[in-house]
Amino acid sequence: MRALALIFVLLLATPLEVAAQALPSGSLAGAQLAGMDLKGANLAGRDLTGANLTGADLTGADLSGADLREAYLRETKLVGANLKGANLGAADLTRGDLSGADLSGANLSRAVLDTARLAKANFSKAFMAGARLVKVLGPDTNFRGAVLSAANLRQAVLTGADFTGADMGGRYLGHPGPGGAIVKGADLSRARLDGVNLRNADLREVVLEGASLTKAQLGHANMTWCRAAGADFTKAAMGYVRGYTCDFQKASFLDADLSLAQFTGADLRWADLRKANLEAADFNQTKLDGAMAAGSEIERLQVNAATGVPKELKAGGQP
């Protein structure tokens, strides 16, 4: 009779209730939960270290404070899930769907999120040092105040994302510590990067069209072949930046520090260089038609073979 009663209960229960009943109340470390329907499940604070959740559906689940270190979350659905303060160190979230998920304050150091969907997810103040986000799709994602030093965001699509105050930089050459983030080929158009640390970052071929980088720290960053037309670098620190052949048309460098910057072959037409520090910068072969440069510091500025050089830059430059 008890067996019949249990069968009757299971027949009446929803798939979520059956899945929830199947989970033990203790530790779930190393548990095999692949493909399970766990929508809306309460797993807050649970130990899921090394658990296999490949392809599981955790839509709207509560995983706040959960320990998911080295967990397998490939192709796992975490849409709208609560992962605040969760530990996802070295977890594998390849091709996962984290759209709208809350990962604020979470630990994702060395986590793998390659080709994951992150649209409108919240990674504010998350620790993501050394994480892989290659080719992620994350428009309007929130990375405010996150730590992304030595992270790999190669070819990521993060249009309109918010990196305000994020740390994506590395130590200066010769100093111990993590390297800058690899952002090569990423699309950060219209992104907010105000006050972000991108020192020593790899920004080759990055798209920054219409992005805001006011007061950003970009010293020693490699911006070769970047596309930053209309970007706002007001008061940015860009000493020693390599910006060979970059498109900076109509970009603003108002009151920015471009001392010793390498902008050979760059397109600076209609750019705003007023009050900028251009000391010893290399503007050889640049296009400067229509650029504004009143009040700039131009000692030892190089403008050899540059076109459309404003009179303010000719005065103290080295032809």
C-alpha cells in the first residue's frame, strides 16, 4: 500500500517537485545532476563542488552563496537565477545561458564562460580574475566594479555593457602581479568604461565606437587597429598607449594624458585634443583634419607626414 501511495504522489507531483524530492538534504558535492529539471529550486548555500549539472535547467533557481567550485555547468540554463555571492571558481559554464542572472559579488576566478549568453546579467563586484569569456554574447551586461585582471574576453560581444570602475588592468612591465585583460577583437561599442583600469590590457582590434572611457586608466595598453570613432576619452590616462592605425574620428581626448602615446597612422580627424598632454607623442602619418587642439601640451610632439595638422600642434611639434 505504501508503494502504491508513493506512486500516486509522484504521478500528481510536478516535474520540479519530483526533482526536488530526488535531491538529498546534505552535501551535493560531486552529485550527478546532468539534464535535471531544477527550475526555481532552492539550492542557496548548498555544497555543489564538482557537481555535474551539464544541461540542467536552473531557470530562476536560488543558488545564492552556493559552493560551485569546479562544477560542470556546460549548456546549463541559469536564466534569471540568483547566484549572488556564489563560489564558481574554476567552474565550467561553457555555452551556458545566464541571461538576466544575478552573479553580483560572486567568485568566478578561472571560470570558463566561453560562448555563454550573458545578456543583462549582473556581475557587479564579482571577482573574475583569470576567467575566460571568449566569444560570449552579453549585450547590456553589468560588470560595474568587477575584477577582470588577466581575464580573456577575446571576440566577446558586449555592446552597451557597463564596466564602470572595473579592474581589467595588470601591473606595469617589470612588476609582479597579474597581466591585463585580453579584450582583442571584442565589441564594446556604446559600452560604459568610465574609471575602468585597463593598464597593460590587450585591446587590439577592439570596437569602442561611441563608448565612454572618461578618466579610464589605459597606460601601456595595446590599442592597435582599434575602432573608437566617437569614443569619449575625456581625462583618460593614456601614457605609452599603442594606438597604431586606430580610428579615432570625432573621439574626445579633452584634458587626457597622451604623453609618449604611439598613434602612428591613426585617424584623428575632427578629434578633440584640447588641453591634452601630447608631450613626446608619436602622431607621425596621422590624419588630423578638423582636429581641435587649443591648450594642448605639445613639447617634442612628432607629426611627420601627418595631414591637416592644426596650427596649435605645428607650433611646438617636430616636423
